[in-house]
Amino acid sequence: MSVEVQDTSHPTSPNDNPNHARRWLVLCIVGLAQLTVVLDATIVSIALPQAQLDLGISDGDRHWAVTAYALAFGALLLLGGRIADFWGRKRSFMVGMIGFAIASAIGGVAQTGLQLFAARAGQGVFAALLAPAALAILTTTFTEGRERAKAFAVYGAISGGGAAVGLLLGGLLTQYVDWRWCLLVNVPIALFALAVTAPNVRETKAHGDVRYDIPGTILVAVGLGGLVYGFTQAEKHGWDSAQTIGFVVAGLLALAAFAVVEKRSSHPLLPLYIPWDHNRAPALIGSVVIGSVLIGGTLYLTFYLQIVLGMSPFVSGVASLPLTVAITVAAGVAAQASTRIGPKLPMAVGPLVAAAGLVLMLTRIDVDSSYWTVVLPALLVLGFGIGLMIAPMQNIALVGVRDHDAGAASALVNATMQIGGALGTALFTTIYVSAKSSASASNPAAHPFSFEVSGYAHVFGWAAVFLVIVSPIVVALVRVTKDELPAEGPVGVH
């Protein structure tokens, strides 16, 4: 993200835009790619109980099907954006789509848990190239104000609704075809997108200083990987074991080294003034927590609905939809509120509301709880609270950011959400396994599902604690007013 880079691919008029004549077709292509990336975060969650049985994956390891994707995606997202800018947006898009399809095919025919986890990591790697390339193509294609607003409204709707599509599609494929098609379905989608992209999208790229921050990329990947793996070791060996402490410390040291490298680099992967800003830091912390709750915490909601309440994969997907609906409604409310009273209040209230939803669930779920009177109200409250956080959090991402760093700042919010999902899933798995084991040891004659419920309740409880912590941080640090918010809002890679 060097200041020396001059992006000459951003046209100043429609006549200079190589994709202007086909701009609405380009929007369809980009939308399809974005939908593929977004729904893959949830489609596998619905399929995971069946995949676990078929592949013989343990309770302690099954989270890697989610963690591997989120970790690779989040850790490499910023680098993927730079590669797309320098190497060419169309080329990066097509390579990302091809790689994503190949990784999906490998996951779809996996015969062991390790093969599935490796394929999911491969999906994350190529998604980190595909998603920012798609967004960059959209950004350089739509340059006129009104058309740009329409294009990004469509893009945002796809990003927001992709999770719901993943829940429904994952349930349908798992129940009526096979869980493997939750991965294999990406192959025909990718082939169609490539066939349309090749003749219709023109190449654009940035010019100038095109150096990559490879040391920074390696350090941040090693640091995040060390933390995630350290959390998983706590479940097997305890928090005070040499394995746990060693990996966690190694991860923290790598992240500290990353900060040093970024400070000294002339072309940093992440200019440090972006995360250190007192307004943006709470938004990034909130993004990590939201990711941990949405990707990690709600994974156990899927297990509860299917394993304990006995719902089919499709019905459990439908039963999870109110969470997405509540998030969408609340995000609209928060966006309007931010323009009138500023972003601080919804950002501070949202975590408390979301935590209340989790507390409502964990204090009432049981082996034979009713979905309608216990789970549904909790999902609506949880979703509304998260929605209140998301809109102002993403808006703050660009406050005070220099123009040439706008892409990094927008992508950072979404990268931290994926990273939060990876860290949260690993941590919540450790909490779940520990709580389940304790419940089983203290009352071995109890109903087997009661041990599962005990583990889920502890996960929801800790997720609520993390959410509550965000609120005072927002109150203490956020100072931005409604007049300081970007007029057009941030553009992020979801």
C-alpha cells in the first residue's frame, strides 16, 4: 500500500472505462463470485454434522472445517487485494475462481477429516484473492455516482444475504443429495463464471511501485496460526501445558514482529496508523468479536438444532434464518441512526443487546427445549444486537484514512471478522469440550444430550462475555461524530 502506487485503471469518464459497455453484466459476474465466497462460510456449517459422521472426525477437531477457511481467508485478504491491484484484477479473479473450484472439488471427494480441512484452507487462500479482485473490478467499472450507488447496493445485498443462502442451500443439499455437494456445487458455478468473464471483462491494474510485503504476510499468517493452534491445544493438554503456552506465545511474538516490520516497511501490508486510531480500534475489536460469535458461536447453534432437537439439515437451516433477518433489519436501523446521532450509541448498545440474546438462550436451553419459545426469541435479540454493531462499525473504517489506504482500511474490517471467526471457533471448541467432559464426569448417569447442552451453554456464555467487553471500549474511545462519517460509506470485502 505504498503511496508511490498510482492506479491509472480508475477511469475518469465512461469513455475511458474498458468495461463500461458491459457494466451490468460485470455486476452479475461479480455478484455471483461474491455469493460463492460468502455462502461458503455457512453452507459447510449445516453439513458439518453429517460430514463428521462420514469421515470419523472427533468433536475436538471438527471445528477445523470452519476454522481453516476463515483463518486462511482473513490472514491473506490484504495481500490478495494488493496482488489483484498489481497483477491485474481480471487475471486475479479468474485464478482465484479456478483455485477455489479445485479446492472445493478436493473437499467434496475428501475421504478423511485432514483432507477436508486442507481443502477448506485452500478455499480460504483462493477466496482471499477472488473476493478483493471482484470488488476491485466493480469499483473500476462503476464510476458514475448513481450507477455506482446501485451497483454497491446490489453487492451489499448479496454480501448480507449470502449467509442465509448458504444456510438454505446447505440444508437442501445435505438432506436431499449429499453433504459433499455443499462443496462440489462451487465447481459448476465457477465454470459458468469463468466462461462469462473471459470474453466480457477487460483487464485493469495499478502501476508504479508494485512491491509486495512478503515478510509481513508470512508473519501475520504464522502469528494467527500459532494463536489458533494454541487454543486447540488447550482442549487436549490444558491451558497451562507447554504446548498451549508455547504456540500462543509464538503466535503473539510473530504478531509483534509483524508490527515492527510494518512500521519500518516503505510498502507495508497494513499501515499501522489504521488499526491504532482511537475511533477505528474499537470497530476492529468489535469486528473480531462479531466474527467469533457469528462464525464460531453459532456453529454450536447448528449442532444444537440437529443433534439435540433432532432437526433435519434443511429445517435447521430454515430455523437459523431469523438471525440473518434480524441482523439485516437492525443494520438498516443503525445506518439511519448513525447519520442522525452518530455511530457511538448503536455501537455501544449493540453488544449489550446481542449478549442479552445469548444469555437468554444459554439460561433456557435444555434437552427438550422448544425452538419457538426458547431459540427463536434468543436468535432475534442476538441478531438485532449484532446488526446494530455492523453498520456503524464498517462506516468508521474509513474515518481519517488517506485515499490510497482506503482499500486496506475497508478490507481490514472484513479480515478481522474472518480472523475472529477462526480464533473464536478454536477457542469455543476448547470451551465446549472441557464443559462437556466436566458435565459427564460429575453426573455420568444423566441423559447423554445433557452433556452436549452443557457444552453449548458454556460457549454461548463466553460469547456473551466477549460481547459485553466491547461496549465500554466503544464508550471510552469512539469520538467520531455523524458529520465526520464518509459520505458514501466504506466499501469492504465481506
